[in-house]
Amino acid sequence: MARIKWRRKAFQEARRSPETQAAINDLASRGATAAGKGYMWDAQQGRTRYRAIIFADTMRAKRDLLKNNTLVKTLNGMSVRVSGRG
């Protein structure tokens, strides 16, 4: 049986690549738009990977988020895995 040798450097490069950043930015932008007025997004390069966050920016959006769980429903509708891990 053949052994697989994983190249960690290749995974790091993939997680930081411009193509990955563009895909993450696109998903975050579409998610914030789909969630509705008052939802914003931001992205940044972390220590190991590029990441984005969608958040309720206005009081109306924050109330909507608490009452309707808007982001989870929106992202699940987009077939995006929702994780509580930071």
C-alpha cells in the first residue's frame, strides 16, 4: 500500500492564496447581502488562514438576528457550513 506524504506548506499556501481570499470575500459579501439591511462583513488574514465574518451592524439587524437567527438560516440556505469555533 502506498503512503501519502502531506505537504503542510501546500495547505498553508492554499489557505492564503488570492483565489481563496476572493472566494471567501465573495461568500461573505453574498451572505451579508442575503441577510438583509444592516448586516455587514469584514475579512482579514489570520495567522494560519484568511477568514471572514458577517455581523449585524445596526440595532434593527441585531434584534432581527436574535429573534430570527437570521445568519444561520441565511448561510445554511447558501449551503455554507456554520461553525461556532473561533
